[in-house]
Amino acid sequence: MSGKLIVFEGTDGSGKATQSKLLCSRLEAEGIPFRKIDFPRYGKPSAAMVQEYLNGNLGKKPGDVNAYAASMFFSMDRYASYQQDWGDFYEAGGLVVADRYTTSNAVHQASKLLKSERKEYLDWLFELEYGKLGLPKPDLVIYLDMPTEITEQMMRQREQATGTHADIHEQDETYLKNCRANAKEIVKECGWSVLNCAKDGNPRTPEDIHAQVYRLVKKLL
């Protein structure tokens, strides 16, 4: 028996953490058992190479590390998390809510490649994680589409509020724009559910977006 896996995806600053938190609060209030997972698992040994990459220790720009190498860092962290944290719960039929997943590699790393190279990469990525590593495929991927100009503002505000420092993805506006453009093609190919998180140049309220999220989720419950 396998469970259900719901994934929140989007470029940096698109509101994934907010929406996954709102969904989890709703599930808890309705008495629906679930597990919440986040990637990367900062501070865990399995995420060490992810942190080396995002901290700029392997290259100061995202493109300094090729798509396949960078993907392996994230894939190993996911494999470890499945073995250590949530695999048994999922395999027993549990509901899992993920903030990022294999889908993040599809959005971020595929953007480093020429358009003609992306299908080969995506085939490799999904076969690696869902085939060779045995990680479950998502039952629902909710892609939060937010204009890059807005996500940049939100990330800078978050840095000031939390005292954190942006990683090499978050610092590179051109890279983030490329990721969003790449994702527009990938969501069609992969059948993800796209939610537009801005209206008339302004972000929609988290509660408004959540209502749309829950309508999608209820179909799985």
C-alpha cells in the first residue's frame, strides 16, 4: 500500500513555505493525519553537498555547477530523508506534504540547459529518482507562479526580517527569471497544477491562494 504525496513547487520566494504551512494547519484542524517534509534538509549530513553548492563553495554562480552534478546533491538528500524519516509512513498509506521535491531539480537545474537538451535531462532525472532510487512520484504538484520582480522583493524583505543571507540561486535575478521561463514549459509537459499568485501586478493574499490550493487537495483526500 502506498500513500499520497502532495508537492508545493515554485521559484524562490513564490510562497511555498507559506502555502504548505497553511495546508498543514487545515489538515490538522480537520483531523487528517499527515507528515510534512522540506527540502533541502539543511543541517543534515545528507544535505552537506547541497549547502556547499548553494553557499557558493563550488562556484559563485548556479551555472558553475552543471545540472547533472547539482541534481545528484539534492537527490541524495531526498533518498536519505525517505529512508530515515517518512518512507514507512508513506508506504503505510500516509499523506505527505512536501515543500519542494524532485520537481525543484526540474525547475532549477533544467534551466541551465539549452531547450533542446532539457527532455533528455528530465528523462534522466525522473528515472534516477522515481526509478533507480525508488522515491515515490507525486500525486499532486502545485506550482506557485509568481512574477520574478515580486519574488525578489519578498526575498529581500525575508532576509531583513530573519537576518539570513541569500544563496547563489536567490542572489541571481537572471537565473530566477530563466527558472520561471523554464517552468512554464515543464508544467505543461508534466501535468502540474499551476496557480497564478499575482493579480494586476500585485501578490494575491495567502488566504486567497490557500482556498484554491485546498480545492485541489480535497480531490485526493
